[in-house]
Amino acid sequence: MSKVALISCNITQDPYPVYPLGMSMVAEAARSRGHDVVMFDINAQGKDAATIQKFIRETQPQFVGLSMRNVDSANYNKQDAYIADYKNVVNAIREVSTAPIILGGSAYTIFPDLILNELQADYGIAGEGEGAFCHLLEQLENDPDSAYRIYYNFSPLSEFSAMKRNDFLAEYYMKHGGMLSVQTKRGCPHRCAYCSYPVLEGRCYRFRSAENVVDEIEMLIHKYKADYYAITDSVFNDAAGKYLEIAEELVRRSSKVPWMCFLRPDDFTVEEVTLLKRSGLNAIEWGTDCATDITLKAMRKDFNWDQVVHSNNLFAKHGISNAHFIILGGPKETYETLDQGLKNLLQLEKCVIFAGIGVRIFPDTAVYQWALEEGKITADQNLLPPTYYFSDDVEIEVMHEKILAAFKGRLDRIYPDGQYTEVTRAFHLAGNRGPAWDMLLKRKITR
């Protein structure tokens, strides 16, 4: 068996830094196969070359795995690209080690060939990493000449969990991010025009049992002293109601620790919201994305604006905080839909709204195909540099000014997005839990 170093390369802290859950899952899978695994997190332990090289020298790994979460910020107004940072990590390792470097994670899965070539790493795993990483390690140990440079692993796991966390990192992210995290399912059957989640996890849900999920939550509470946690599913609620089974199990075990999640607007009932509130649900980040029925339909969202208003206001009435992320200027946006959308946002009670403009173009999405057909990109274009889709019927500067005017004087309306990283850090370092945006609602701050 091998000595393996896993490095989480995520450097983004917006809207808050998050525990590298995927890396922990891969680490536990490798340990279960007998490998000696050590972990390093650039966010928590430093991204400078000297620090990374010290870690490599001290651990002397036979293999190094790099987990890459984001390609860039996906924010037109704050276009932070991370590929150069990832390349710096590879270069730092190369100076002190000859160990093969294996790439993985969601960012890598979106651009496997491009990123492998750009970083000049040795191998890559596109798709879920737990099983594939172990398989590749064993192949490199026993028959390295037969190993492929890229493993396209889209055979979904039927069972997955992360029943352990790294002690140092758990403490760091509770202090700096305000919460730990748990995943209850993988896959997404929705077909949002911009989204790469179905590429990353598949189009069918794979559920963990409610008992297993709550066992992990209790482990976070008792072992790692988590007094707030986040459910990291791309969409927590599902048509079969499995998410409500988790809420019921939390209530059955008398769990009182607050938590947050990502929800899709729907026709929620008072009974459902009451149950979620009793289970500890404290805050919601909604996958709303658009603010009119025309743009929702164009983005292939399978809900309407009335459902957005119903969902927000019902949860707000029950004392649960709400945040919406709205993309303006995308498919079918016109000045008429823009003005109507900004007006529609006034219907949402007691919520924070983060607005952005333009849709980041990723391969294998409907937006990519439309951009290609409309001549906005070419088939051979390198999309690693942040590239955005805008409707031809709006001008960026005009749209920018309209949003600023509509949001003027309101701290709970945030545009451009991505400007409060330092405030978020201070909020959590002061001992506060949960998402920093929640303070705008709970403390009733006004300009």
C-alpha cells in the first residue's frame, strides 16, 4: 500500500469557506483499502509554495492527489480565475517530489483534458473519485504502464458518506466558515440551462437513508462540536419527499442544532415548513436564478415566479431566513423582463438577494449549445478563461445601472456579488454561526 497526500486546492471564501467534504470522502475510501493518507488544505494551511513544499517534504508521499472545487468565481463582476493558482501548486510539488500528481474534483471534471494539459499533471479522474482513485492507485502500484492518463468515472456509487472529518480542518471551518457540512444524496434530475451538476453527479438521485444521514449529523455534533451544519446537496428537496424523512428523523431524535440547505421553489405546505422548522432548519439559499416567468422558462427552470414568492414568504413567515441568487442578462432577457424582474423581487419578504449578470458558459450545458449556435463562442474555443453568455437584447452597462438603482439604499440587496468576503470572515471569527448574510435579516441592519 502507498503513502498518499491529498491536497484541497480550493481558495475561494465567497460566500463563506467550506470544509473539503469530497477530499475527506476520497481519503476515507483510500484508507479503507490500506493506504496511508495525509491531508492538506490550502484555504486553511496556506497556498504559498514554501508551505506546500514543507508539507510534501515532511510526508514524502508516493502519490499526490489534488482536489479542485471551482474553475473560477463564475461572477462576471468579480472574475477570479483559479487555474493559475492550481498550476502554482503543481509547480511547487514538482520542485521537491517526483510523485505522480493525480487531479480530481468538480472543476477538473468539467474540463478534464484542458486542465490536465494546462497543469501538466500526470493523471486525472473525471467524475466521482472514491472508487476510481483507489483503482488508479492500485494500477499504478502494480502495472503503471497500463494506466490511462484520464479516467472518466461516471459509474455512480450506490453508497457514500463521510463518517469522519479531519480534526484540524473541522475546527478551522467551524471557526472560519461557521458550519460543517453533510451530503444526503447525489445526482440532479433538473435541467437548468447553465448547470453542470448533472455532468458531475448524474441525472438520477441516489439517496442515503434518513437514519444514515442523521447518524452523520449526530457525529458532527458530538465528535466535532458542530453547533451549525449545512446540507450541501445541490437541491435538498425532492419530489419523492425523501428530504422530509430526514427532517422527521431529526425531530424523532430531538435534534436542536440549526442547519441550512439549498432549496428549489415549490408548492410547500404549512405542514412541511413546520416540520422543517422543528428539525432545526434555520436558513435557505434558493436556486431561484431568474425573476420573471419568461426568463425562468428560458433558463429551463421547472417552477414559476408565483412558486418563488409562495416559497419565500411562507418560510419567512415561519422565521426561517431566505437568500436568493438571481442571474440577470441571461437567455431571453430584455429591458422589459429586466424591469419586471427587479419589480418582482419586491414581492419577496424578509430575504437577502444576491444579483449577478451573465451566465458562465460551461461545456455540456444548454447555454453552451445556444452560445455556439448564436456565434458567441466557437467549437474550438478554450472556455477555461471565464466566458459569459449575455442576451443580445440588453447592454451590460445599462443593465448594471438599472440594478444599482433598484438596490440603492438596501443592505439586503447585494450587487455586485462577491464584495463582502472580509465582512464574512470577521462575522465568523467573532464566533457567529451560519451564513453571514443572515445577520442582515436577524439584526435588522439598514443603511
